[in-house]
Amino acid sequence: MTIERDDDLLKKIAILEEEVGQLRRAVVSHAVIDQAIGVVISHGRLLPDEGWNVLRTVSQNTNTKLRLIAEQIVQWPHSGRLPEDIQRALKAALARA
């Protein structure tokens, strides 16, 4: 019986470790998205809710995951580069905001 209990315990530990990993990735992703919203609201002189909507629209219109769009936008002020498709989608979304 102890072997079964040990196996159950090891399975539970593995499940919890995976969950912790997922939560850590979510926290990092959320932070990058928040930073990107800041860049968008600063660039477009928008309110935070409008910045979120612009970011989401860019993601949808480029068929790119929101986290990846956010990473590109966060790097944009430092690198001076933003992929052309994201630039176009951002410009269009800002014009509508």
C-alpha cells in the first residue's frame, strides 16, 4: 500500500509542478501585455481600456498571439523597429480608437 500512496503522491506533485509552471508563464505574459498597453496608450494618447482594445485588435487583425504582439510592441521603443504587418494593424487600430 505504501508504494501506491507514494505513486499517488508523486503524481500529485507532478501535476502541481506543472500548474505552478503554467501560472509562472501566465504572470510573465500578463506583465508583458500590461507593458505593451502602456506603450500603446502613450503612443496613441489613449485611456488604458482603449489601449487594451487596440492591442487586442492588432492581435486579431494580424492573426498573431496577443503575447507575441505585446513582446514586439514592448521592444519597439528600444529597437525602433516594428514588423510591417503589426505597424499597419497598429496604425489602423489607433485611427479607429
